[in-house]
Amino acid sequence: MRIEFIRPKNIYYPTVCQQVTKHLAVEIASASGASVSAVPEDPGSGFRISCVGDGWHVQPDVSGDGQWLWARYAEGEEGAGALSASEPAFLYALAARLRDNPPSTDALARGILTEPSFAWHRPVFDSVLTQTARHIRNFDPEDYIRRLAECGFTHFEVNGIAGPFAVEEGVPNEYYGQFYTYCAGLNYFVDSELIRGYYPIEYLEVNMNRVKKLVAIGKKYGLKPGLLCFEPRSLPEAFFQRYPTLRGARVDHPFRSYLPRYCLAQDHPVARKHYKELIQNFLTAVPEIEFMSVYTNDSGAGFEHTASLYVGRNGGPYMIREWRSHEKIAETAAKSATDLMRSWQEAGAAINPKFEIIMRIEPFKVEHDYILDGLGNGITIEAPSMLVRGYHLPYSHPKYEDQESAAGSIYHTTMDPSEAEKLENFRSHGFEPTLTYVASSAFNLEPLLGIPFPRMLHKRLATAKEAGFTRLNANGGLLNMAETPYWPNPEVIKAFQVDPDSSIDETLLRVAALWAGPENAETLVACWDAIEDAISYFPLVPLFSGFGYPWLRIWVRPFVPNLEAVPLEDRRPFERFMVSTPNNPSINDLGADVLFELINSTNGRSSMERFSENALPRIKAAIEACERAESGAEGRARLVFTDLKYRTRALSVWATCLRNVCAWVAGVHGYMETTDQSRKETLKADLQTMIDNDIENTRELLDLWETSPVEFMLVSDQVETSSVYGENLGELLRRKIELTKRYRNVEPFIDREILWRI
């Protein structure tokens, strides 16, 4: 790392130190031409790099046990000074701050002491490193982890499986096995005596080797590793055929799976022993693991007899006797779940005393209070709000108050005053909760890359800090930052974490000047603001506004009035990657998925109008602003505006496609709901207008795909999946246009009996 104004003659670091200390010392010495030496004791002179936990460290004048970053450098003292931090990750973040936002010479000579905004900061469900997009092209894990450290993150996930798909049994035409490719369970990395042989040893080995490599990279930059698992995870049916008395809860989704999946009877001593072995075998292989974040009651995992299991309360025979009240069942199920997690925490802490369990609390509406009673002493929760009870939260879209599902999205920027009260209540019960927020397009604008919304992001961070939160999760991570070199969101996170006194205006102008030059800084910030203003008017469309956008393949599906008028063999290239079974209503209805109504004719028309009247004109204006700035810029500044122009065009395509989904539902559903022939003809004409719009929009996306000089979306060069498009996207888009033209005039129709198909 080159810090231009730090040019010491000699750099010293502790002989006994954490890897990040040595790595940073060597990096700075290499860039500055200084000599570098490891010494057993603080030399008291020269330029010293150290961290709490090293054999020695430079300690600033601080009281208490809070987190801190300390930097001092005085040119006239033969390079005397220090870089030091309370946490290893902060050491690298401190150096990055000095590199990117140099302080004055006088301030640095006196010494700069900073308290980071958040003591704990990590990506959760890190899309590109461990989860659904871990096989994208042009991705370098080390570059990504280094950038996380520069942004002031402290922890990261490491348990992503090596291949794009999991080794998991299934039956023809079901989808459910694909849900095992993310939040990988412990039994994909290690085994126990109980399950040895049910997963190939080569599979365990290749997955664990990937974990070890990520942990090793993280050490170089001071990040602490942990796990994100769906647990208790199901086991193969062959296991329960052999051990029928260990069969616990059925945990699959009956409409997405044809083969029922079951987890262990969690109270059974054999199950407890099995989990103790799994956790201790994992931490024996990688003792640095500090946490296990637990997602459950979803994707092949669940706690027995909890109300949010897909098939309802169910489980083995050891927990609940007959004729219990619902309240008693909830209490018993919650106690069993927290007791199980307690056994996990104790098993891990026997190897790494810092090991903790973090539970995602949203699924447990009925068991909520009983679960909270069992937390503390190494077990805590994470959620987008401390007011969560189930998935409903008191946060509405800032522009559309009738949309009450903004919690956890990019539009969730405020904090209800009662959040702070809830936080203090949790602390009084002995645990520090973690607040989840959104930093990128993951779960919001998928599959786009580099979309700026820096002010909404900063507001979310600021309100979290004001409410007193010390632990944050960035949901979905920061995606492929190497492909988004002029994206301001990471810079906002970095400044807020390690330079908390800077305002959002100061941060944006500084970054814009760094990238596009001082003469173009205000113009670049104005372009970011125009894009963010447009995004703020996007209505939320259930499922589609999140991961459902790629799941249901709406970029490549022909939006004809009867989706099944397109022959099956022509639909197969995109339907086989949809998160759908052949009898899922999502096959022939853009407004439905399994037994959920996503969009109806009324809110479909409302969302379509909001896109058309509020959002899309603003995106068009933002594109024009980028084009004007591009035409008037030169050199690197022109590259910056070109990059932003293409990303904004992609955002326009994204929003227009979602607008057309809503228009399809408004038209087709409305057509089927009315008996008025004049109304039917009007709706058919509306659908034809939508189709014209969608053909043109698809051509725009195809042009972007074929001509864009920037990577504007997540793309896999290994295999297309339900979450990530492949390099065959252009072919699919051309086919969509052809099929749309061929079948555009069919009668609007949805076969409502699709549920009953064999």
C-alpha cells in the first residue's frame, strides 16, 4: 500500500504479531523504499506498525475498552510515528484512510485518534464470496477481501461451497436441491461418526480447502472469519431409512420439492453428539472461526415444532406430547431451539473461546419472546430491525406510504425511536444484537452492479449509529468491487466507519474530485443524486424487487398475453433455470408464485403508473445528465461518466422491465376478471402497448450486452443458475424478441388449474 506522504526510513513491527501487522508493514515499506524489521520490543522511535494482540503495540492515550485507530507521522523526526489499532481489521482500514483522504501535515504530526463507528461490521449472505453469485466472472476473492478491510469491515463469511451446485439428492423436475447451494450447512465441510459416508469425502475436502484459503486471505487483512449456515439442515432420506427414530421435522417447501426433506430429532442425545462433533471438527480444521450465523426454517433447515416451518408445526416424537396448547408448544419449541444453539456455542467455544451463535430472528413470530429468553452468553440475534416479530415491520416506502414492506431494503433509512429502547432491553438480557442494512444492489436491484444510492446508504448508517448500534451487517455484501471502480457506496461506508466526522457532502465531493477531477466533482455528484432520486421513486414489487427478479427470469421471458402459448420446447431454455416446478403458477402468471399472490390487477396498475410517471422520467433525465457530462469531459473523467452512463442505462432497462411485469398483470388479470367486452378490448390494446415497450426495452438490454465497455451486471462464465445469468444472455434476449413477436396476439389467458398438473 502506497501512502504518498509517509516516507519513513525505518519501519518496525512486533516479532510476535498478527499477520495483518506484518503484511501492512511490508506493503508500506515496499511502496516507500523504507527498510522493515521485526523487533521483539517497542523501539520507541522510527515508524512503528502494531495492533492490540501483537507482542507489543503503540497505545494512544485512550480510556475504557472502546475501539480506536491511531496514526502519527512527523517528517522532521526521521519518520517517527505509528499506525496502531485496537482490532486487526482497523489497522488496514486506517492505512487506507490515510492513503485516500490525507490529513494535514500538522494534524498527522500531532497524531490522529479515531473511534470507528461500529465495532463489528460484516457482510451477511455475501453474494459474490460465498453465496449465490460466488461463480461470477472476473472475480478475485483476495481483491474483494482486501477492499472489505479497507472499508472498515471486521468479520467475513467463509463457508461457500467450491462448485456452483451442491451434492444433494432429488427427483426429476423438482427444484429444491438448488436451495442447498448457499448458506452451506456444516455437513458439507466435515462429517461426524453418525453421517460418515453419506457425502463424498472428496466433496467435504474441496469445500473445506476453499474455506481454509479464504481464512488465510482474511488474516492478511485482519478480517475475522465466520460461518453462515442453514441449520439444523436436512440429511439424506437414506439416513432416516437406516435410523428412523432420529427423524425430526420436515423442513422442505412442499410446492418446490417433490421429495420430503427431514432434519434430525434435535433433542435426541445422538443428534446433540452429532452436532458437537461437526462443530468441533470444523473448528479443529479452522480454529480461527469466531461466529456461526444461523438461518433456519427455510431452504432445507428448521427447528422442530416451530410455527414457521413450511408444512406447519411438526417434528419427531421426543419434544411435544399430544393435546398441548399452541402456547405451550411454542414455549417448548423455542426452549429446545435455544438449548440446541447453546450446545453449538459451547462446542465451538471449547476450541475458540470467542465463538458465538447469531440467530436470524425474523422467522419466529410465535416463538419470539420465548427465544429471546434463551439468548445471551454467546448467543445473539441479527435482523433489519429490533422491532421485528415475524416479517412485518413498521417501515413504509418513503414515497408510497401504502407500501409497508420497506424494512430491510434500500428504502429503509429511518429508525423508529423505540428501536433504541429495544436495543437497551436486549443488552439488559446479556446480548448485543446486530442490525442488518443494504449496501449494494443485492436483494434490491439484482443483478445490476455499481448502482449509486450513497445518500440513502449514509442515512441508514447514521440512524443506526444514532440509535446506539455497535454491530452491523451489510446484507449481500458489496458485490464485485473490482468491476465497479467508480461506485461511491463503498467509499461512503469507508468514510463513515473510519472517518466519522466527515459529512456525506464532504465525502461525495472528495471522492468525485479524486475520480473525475475537481473541475468535474460537482457534476459527478449531481449525476449520482439524479440517479438516486429516480431510485427513490421505484415502487416495491413483492419478490421481483429482490431476488425474484433473476429467479423468475423476467429479462428473458416473452411477455405475451398467454405465457403458455409459447410451446414448452421454446420456453425450456429459460424455464429450466426458473425457481419453479412445472405446476408452479409462476409458469403462466407473472403475478403469482407457489400459493402467494405477488401482484394483482389493482396494485399492478398502480405500480406500473408509478414507474411510468415518477421513476422512468427521472431515470431518463439522469441518463441525459450523464451523457452531457461525458461529452464535456476528457481523460479519466470521461471514463467515469461513461461508466456511470452505461450503469444508468442498465438501471433504466431494469425498471422498465419491472414496469412491464406490472402492466402484464394489470392487463391479463384485468381481462380475465371483467365481463365487459369494451373493457376487454381496452385491456388487450394496453397489453399490445406494453409488448411494444418490452420489445424495445429488450433491444436496449441486448445493445448494452453487446456494446457496454463496463460489467454492468453479475454474469457467470461457468454456468447459468437461477440467481445469475450466463454468457448466453444475448442469445436468450434475441430469442425472447422473436417469440414475443410470434405470439403477441394470442388471447389473454391464465390456466388457474396449473396447481393440479401431474
